[in-house]
Amino acid sequence: MVQTNFKTANQLLREGKLDDAVAAYREAIALNPGFSHTHHNLGEALVKVGRIDEAIAAFGQAVAIKDRGTAVQVFFCFLLRY
């Protein structure tokens, strides 16, 4: 179920259904809060809808769960300066 929610959210994001993607990522996080990829992708969706403060929190959570590498850290730092 968790993987399905994550895949559904990713598909919604690709289709540009951003509000639906945000909701689906939040559902996936509720089921499995320790999966950093979901927090990261939620952050991407939130940036696209202009909810920068929430995106910062989502990226921060992704980094806190698991260091996903330089790209996430650079993007996170960029948002903190935004």
C-alpha cells in the first residue's frame, strides 16, 4: 500500500496534478514516515505550488531521515536562502 501511494503521488506529479500529488505524498508519509524519498518528492511538489516554507520542512525531514546526497543538500540550502 505504501509503495502504491508513493507511485500514485509520483504519477500525479508527472501529470502536473500538484495539489493531488501533495495530498498523496502526505498519505504515503502517514503510512511510512521513515521513507526519505517521499519527503523529498513532497518537497519538490510543494516548491512547484509555491509553498516554500512547507517545502523546506519536507526537504529538511528527508535529510534528517537519510542523507540523500549533495543534490538534496544543495537544493535544501537554496530554499533556505529563498
